[in-house]
Amino acid sequence: MSRDPQTITIKVGFGDQVRELVVTIGEGDIPPYQVGDRHDEVGQRRNRVDAVAKVTGRARYTYDRKGAGMLYGKMLRSPHANANIRSVDLSKALTMPGVKAALDFVEVFKDRSARYAGCSVAAVAAETEAQAEAALDAIVVDYQVLPFAVTTEAAMAEAAPQTGRGDDRNVSARGLRDGESAADFLARIADQDQAVQEAMKGQTVVSGRFSTSVQTHSALETHGVVCDWDGDNLLCYCSTQGTFGVRRDATASPQLRARNARVVAEYVGGGFGAKFGLGREGVAGALLAKRAGRPVRLMLDRREEHVDGGNRPDSFHDLSMAVGRDGKIVALKARNWGTPGNGSGGAGARNQAYYAIPLVDKVELNVRTNAGGARAFRAPGYPQGIFALESLMDMAADAIGLDPLEFRRRNDPHPIRIHEYDLGAERAQWQKRRNRNPGAGSDPIKRGMGMAATEWFNPGGGGASCLVRIMRDGTVEVRNGAQDIGTGTRTVMGMVVAEELGLRIDQVETFIGDTRDPQGPGSGGSTTIGSLTPAARLAGYRAAEQLLGLVAGQTGWKAEDLRLRGGMVVRKDGGRLPREMSFAQACALIADEAIEVTEKHPMVGSGRNASANYEGFADTNSGLQFAEVEVDTETGKVRVLRVVAVQDSGKYLNPKTAESQIRGGVIQGVSYALFERRIMDRHQGHMLNADLENYRVVGALETPEIDVVLVDVANGKNNTSVMGLGEPPTIATAAAIANAVANAIGARVTSLPITPRKVLEALAAKGRKR
Amino acid sequence: MPADRDDSPGRESNQNAAISRRSFLKGTGLAVAAAGVAPGRALAGPGSDQEEVPVFGPGPVPIRFELNGEEVRVEVEPATTLLDLLRDRLDLTGSKRVCDRGSCGACTVQVNGRAVASCSILAVDVTGQKVRTIEGLSSAEGELSPLQQAFVDHDALQCGFCTPGMVMSCQALLERNPKPDRPAIAAGIAGNICRCGTYQNVFEAVEQASGQGGGK
């Protein structure tokens, strides 16, 4: 078989947008799924393979793991929003009943700073949870308490206390001078881009200030580990979205000095971006287990998860957009700031996106505060930035007297989304459901519809392998060590292999979430499906090839004429074979125990120029969302009645799980639009709503009807033609809802979440203007 | 919407069939004495005017109850929640502790048919009662219940962490109201948070299980 790069012609696209493309595909790869391909398994609505384990309670998550003699680990957390730790005294705690080990984090992590309330400072392991909790109370920490700033606004103020360590300044931005305040900086650079200033002259200019709140991931399973040692080898059950990253952290940890580490995450109770890496809780759990010589379970509780489990930064945007008489965007000016808390990442908000905007002048500030650190959160930077951009788009359309949908269409260069406007408008009944007279009428309940766009860019990367094993008894195993955090990865991995073997998904066994199996990606950036399924499909294809080789050897039939389909060996051309042979009969020809094939995600080129993707129909996947809302102008309460989500994402390998993921993204978007915000006590520095009733997320009563429209695209960017779908469906929702509210009441709420109070304030401000 | 959740049919049982840790500690518990088991030293009969308060412990006390159709006898420390007893002692890990204060529904089990947040009732309070967990929903041969099958068919789960509690709330709902309409289903699971966002799929699953919707 040839292993050289191959140049082939494929048919890519969707609907009547089909074209032929000459592409070079990777070494040993097979042609991507393309227009006109017929599949038996791929593209069918299949039940998730782990659904039965989940509905019966048999699925064992990290939190459910238990080892013989297992201890319970707990961490002590700083009650101060900003402090230096002078000393930690564990001596009394170590004498408490049931306590088997304790850790001083100053010693373990060489870190004397506790820069937010809830920062971990020590840990214990004890026979029972209650004993561990009691022991935490016996730990004596001597803090040097420092002044703090827990909100973005407070940390940006001129005389704000220093929120970080060493020489760290509270505000960082490109071009910020030493000693210059954020306000002075913003004033100095207000008109810095002459080209933008010039271009805006004589055009219609709309401006607005927008803001969003800190959102916590609130995965139902918290961060945590169950750790056990066998000599220097660590077994680590971890609630993670990156098994191999956790393994790397464990073996690289100077504290743990593990010779090897096996990380297991067969079931993960949600991630949403917050669960990469071993984290302090993971190191602590492993180290406690090592010191105690017994397994330790250390899981965060709900409060800890809120304050120390990551979040989406808040954001503030000053935006101006200039639009020409032809309805084309001329320029965008953006100033953003926000806080990633005391984390290491930035607060970036993405609002120079989607549309053809010839000139952009954007400056971004990161503001460090004394609050828990941000982590990647489902489309980092997008929901907040797009809320601002898409609000401004509606304002601009209004200013020039264009329908917001038409205005977007005129400025949209996306080769797929441009065809989705009509599709979405029809399904959402855009013309009919738009409120022609926003805010008018005597009925206090107003209805409106708004829309917004989405876009994402991940057809997957390298770094994934898949093992397919066909046993002589006809059993098929598909193995990869990455995790399925609820996205359906495991199911589609099995489906693409089943397709190659002519089987149904329920005739193959899938194994996932164990670093003993072949490498796989972390589930971030919507990369998993695009990284993993091309490797799985290729491994399935090669395994089938070997099996058919055995068949040919035994029967004298020509291997290249054969394929596997419907549980049988059949002729590719549909003709009859001299006799019937089932898949099981073919497997009986295997001389050893099994055919085993491991394939990597194919790459084009090598070294630095290596690429995991081919030229395809489009480099990004896109979509539109339409929200219909009802606003009670007396109470300010917003109800989202319906969301239409039009979404392309390359080839839909399993429309059933894809639809679920889109619905879920929309629901998180509704939650972000209406409810979610971390509330900090400015005086004490604590998060006030670190639970699940005061930190509100959407429940069944508030969930809208969601109508998903899948636009199936043979993209061609990898052999399964798939694009990642985790992120895109949550990007546009809040923006579409905000635009719908404005359409309903004739006043715009420019801040998320859209609480009743903000609605009433917007209505009052409109009243004053009159 | 905590107020909605508290008022929802799915949560009524929290007030009626169970007592919270706090009310128990205050000595106003009521269920134990009626159960006729003598777990502690002093017992007041139901309706007794005497403020004789049942006292358990401090050591472990024996309790007996029906769990998924089988009798369980076990000694528990009086402060043990039903959830911790199920998970830590009886290795029934389907029910999850997520919020640990009755606001998310992930620990939902049935006590005498009603949906109860097992994180917020004490193990001693189920003495003499019938408890059903997610593990008791499928048949002994492992066959899924129609409701579980409907969850599978409608993909009413993603990460699956809320699923056992969600299924149990739906089960209790269907026993109370065999043909719930959508608002009734939404109210029935108003106390169950699903962070992945499967509510609509759950609606569809309950409709299928109650014979109101087609397969998928």
C-alpha cells in the first residue's frame, strides 16, 4: 500500500454549493467523506454508546471511584482576599482523629501568596470526610493580610491596591506606559488609529458600551482525583478533559516524582474548558496518597468549584462602528477590558469577528483582581465579545434603516453562512415574528425576535491515534485514551470504525479515557472529533484491508474487489460472490488472536510545515441563531420562548448527538444571557453566591423550545470531513436574545445578564429620552 | 429560580416525607418514632404533647429499611445523610452529591414513591420506609425500564452526571401523573439542574415513556 502523499480530486460542499477540489492528502490517508458518498452507519441517528451506563447509574465517574482503605482529602482555603502566608502549622491537625497525612502548600508549591479568598493553602487526608473537615479547623495559618480589589472597576482605579505578586501591575495592555493609569491610557489612545478616524468621517457611526459578567463553569462533577500508588507508579482517576495532559503534569511534577502515571477518566461529569491539567487539587490528592500509603479521594465541593474551579472573565467594551450608505461596514473601533481574576490567562474578548470589516482599531486591557482565576470556557472570548459586536450590528442596521438580517448578509463573507440566512429566516419566521413597532401597544407583555451569528474554526489537529482490534471470535474493540466529557466522542469514534467494518455501532466495543490506550487530544477548542475520528476511520479501514486480505488468500477472490458491509463480505461493485461469507466467518480466518491496527491522524508534509488538515470547502464552520422572547415590561422579566439554531459543522457523523450538543450550547447561552453572574462582596472579598441556587443556571422551567437546523457540509478538511461542535452553538445565543429584547421593548439592555432590573432601567431611560 | 424549585411538585416531598439535618438537630424530627424501630434512647410517640425528643447517638445506631425491594439492616452514625449511606456504605454510586443542599436534584431518590433529595435527609429518617434509587429502576435481569429506555432513545443525557437524579424525578412524576404535559414535566424536573442542557430531550423522553410521543 502506498504511503506517499496523494493528490486526489474530491467533491466538497453542500446542497447546490458543490465543487470539485484537487487536494493533497496525508501519507497513507484515505479520501475524505465527500458529496455523493453513501454510508450505512455514519450520518445515522445513533444512540450514545454509554447511554445505558448513564441511565442505570452504573457509569463510574472519578467521584464514584473507591479504593481499599481509601482516605478522604480536603483542602484548607484562605479566608482573605489578599494575603501573604507567614506560616502554616499542621502539628495539631496531624494529631486529630483519623488523620493520616497533611500538606503545607507553602512547602509543597513554594508559594507564600494567597491572592484570592478561596486560594488553597493546606490539605489533609483522613479516614472520614468529617474527620478531614475537623482537621482543617485545627490547621493554624499565620496570614499577613493585604488590601485587595475584587472587581475589575476597583482594580483599575488610580490608587488600587496591588492585586498580584512581585512587580505585577493590575492592568496590562500593549502600549501601557510605566505608571500610567488605565483611564489615562484609554484617553491617550482614544484616537490613535488615524486611518480609522479618517474612514469614520462622514459615515454613519454608532457607538455603545457593553458589559458581561463573570460566569463560572459549574460542571456538575467538580474537579478532583482519586489517587493510588503502586511503588513509584501513580494511578490517577481524574475528572478531566485532558487525560494525557494530566498524565504529563503528574510525571513532570517535582512534588510527585512519579516514575509513571496512568490517568483514567472513563466518565467525566462535564468540563466546559475548566478541566485541563492536574491542578493543585490533583497534586495534593496524589501527594496525600503517597504520604499516607493509601488511596485518597480529593474532590472539590460546590463552593470550592465556584471560587477556584475557573470562570469566564467579565468584559467591558467601548465600541464604535462606521457604516457607509451602501450598508457596508467601514471601520470598527474597540476598547475592551475585563478580569481573568488572579489566573495566568488573559481576559480577551473577541469582537472583531465574522464580518468583512476593512479597518479595525482594537486595544485590550487585562485587569488582575483578587478573585479566582479564569480558565478556558466554551469558546473563550466569544460569547462576551460577540454579544457586544452583534448588539452594535443591530444598532447600526437600525441607524441606516436596514433589516438586521439584510445588514449582516451584506457584510458576511462566509461561504456557508451566507446561505444560512434564508434557511434560518424561513424556519424562524423572521419576517412575521419581528416586532414592527418595538415597545408599542398597551399590552405590558411585549414580544420580539433577534438574531446573531456564530463561527468557529476547528477541523482537528494531529496528536491522536486509534487502535482497532478485530478478534478471531468476531469481537471488535476501538480504543483511544482521550476522554468523552459528554460530547459523544466515544460514539462517533465507534461509528466511523463500524462503517469501515460493515458493522453497526452496537457491534463494536469502544474504550475511552485511559492513558494506557493510544494518545488522544485534550477536549478543548472543539478539537476532539476532528483529531480523533480521522485516526479511527483510518485504523478501521486498514484493519478491514487486512481482514479482506485474509479472505482473498483463503478464497482466491481479489481483495481489491471486496469490502465489508452489513455484516458480510461483499463485492464492491454489488455483484454476487461465489458463496456467502459473514464478518464472523472472515474473522475466523485470523491465524493469531487478533488483527491489531493503530493509526495516527494523518498529516500532510513534515516537520514545521506538517498540517493535520487539507484544503476544504471552508476553513471555518458557522451558523445563525434566532431568539424569540417575551418581555414583561411591568416586572422586567424576560422569557426566551424559542431559539432556532442553524449550524454547519462539516459532516454530521451522528446527527442525534450533534443536535443534543447544539441544544446544550443554546441552553448555556440562555443561562449566560439571563442569569449567570458571579457576585463578589467588595468589602469582604468573597464570592457571595457560590452555590447552585443563588448562582442561577437555566432550569427546565426557563428552557426555550430549541429548533435545530443541521447544515451538513462535506468539508474535506480531514478524512471524516468533520468540524468541532463543542463551542460554536453557545456563541450567538446571548447576543440573539439581547437583540430580541431590544426588538420587543424598543430599548436596549447592554449588559449581561439581562436581569429584570436592567430591563426596567432600560425602559426608564427610554422614557426619559422622549 | 429557587422559589419555583421549592414549590415544584417534585420537591414537595422534601417538606413532607423528610426532615432536614438542621431540623433534626433541633430535635423536631418526626418520622423515626412513627416507624416503630427503637434506634435511640428516648422516643416520643406521634402526636405526643410531651416534648420528649428522640435522641440518637452519639454512637452508630441500627436502622432497617427497604432498599430497591430488599431489606437493609445497617448501623449508621446519626449525622449520616441518606446519600452518604447509599454511596459510601452500600456502594450505590448512581446518586450524586453536587450541591449538597437540595438545590440541584442530582441526588434524587424515591422515598415511598416521592422524589427526595437524599443529600438533605438523614439515613435514620428512612427507617421503615421504602427507598428506591436509580440502581433499582431496571429489572433484576438488567432490562431498562421504559423511562430509562426513553432517555436512551431521546439522548436525554450528555455528561450523564445529573442523569440518575433526573430519571428518578421523572419516575416520581410519572407515578404521580402518568400523562404529564410539557409544563407538568418542566415543573416535575424544575429541581434538577442539567449543566449540559438536556431538558428538551428529557421532555421528549418522558413523553415517550408516558405513551405520548413516538420513538426517535
